Amino acid sequence: MAEKVINLEHVRYMFIIDDDAVQREMIKDYMAERYLFEVKIYDNGEDAMEEIKTLKPEIIVLDYYLNSHITTSKNGIEVLKQIKQVSPTTEVVMFTGEDKLEVALESMRNGAYDYVVKGESAFNKIEKVINNLGERHRMMAIHIAQKRTITFLSIVIGTIVAVAVILGVLGIIK
């Protein structure tokens, strides 16, 4: 039998980085039910960083505290900074039990797209954030397509005008 070959260029990845195994699995299951992402989970940022360079995830849900099991692990802000250096287009959603304005501001200042506090409605909030990201990407794609269309039409109209002027100068059209 022939082995199935997967073209990794067309796989869309979402990473979940959280040191709480139960939380990680719950988020993974919730997201896998709703989105066509290949969802990969990690209990620390260091392991995730090894794959970010090659897999280039579109979205990362990142816990703020990541050192409950491995005390030497980087915290979420340190990992966020590293993610943004390596993959600036990856959108990061900070996910934490810390409901503090300074933590949210620090997350946003360092490149997080949004900040979601863990709780009863947290998964629904993450879903809304991801849907907003999808809508934002769709609108950006439409904007880029419109700019390309305008550029193309400008070139076509300019060419038509130039040909008409040349034909007029040569006396072919009056």
C-alpha cells in the first residue's frame, strides 16, 4: 500500500501552551471540534518554540504562568516575546487566571492579540477571539485583492490611453 503524504505547507496549526494538563486537553478538544486547525499542545514554551519556526502556527493560546511543573520554565510573557521575534505574524491569545489590568497591559504591549481570563466562559471568549481573527484575516485578504484589482485596472486604463495617444499622434485615429 502507498503511504499517504501530507503537504505541511497547507496544514494550519494552532498551539496550546499551558502547564495544566487537564486545561490543555480541554482547550484542545474544544478547538478541534470547532476549527480546521491541527491543534498541538505543549506544557512549556521551550518545547513549543522548537516547532514554531518550522510549523508556523497561525494562533497560539498561551498561559501566563508556565512553571508549575518545571520551575525553570519561562513565563508566558517571556515566551510571548520570543514568539513575536521568531514568528511575528503568529497571533497569540494570552490565557490566564490572572485578572489584573497590569498583566493584560503587559501582554498586549508585548504583542498579544488578546487576553482571556480563565473561568466559566473562557472557552467561549477564546472562540470569539479566534472568530474575530478569522474575520480580520478575511477583511485583510479582501483589501489586498481590491488593491491588486485597482492596480491592474490602472495599468490597463493607462495602457489604453497611451495606445490611443500614440495612434492619434501617428494619425491612425482622429
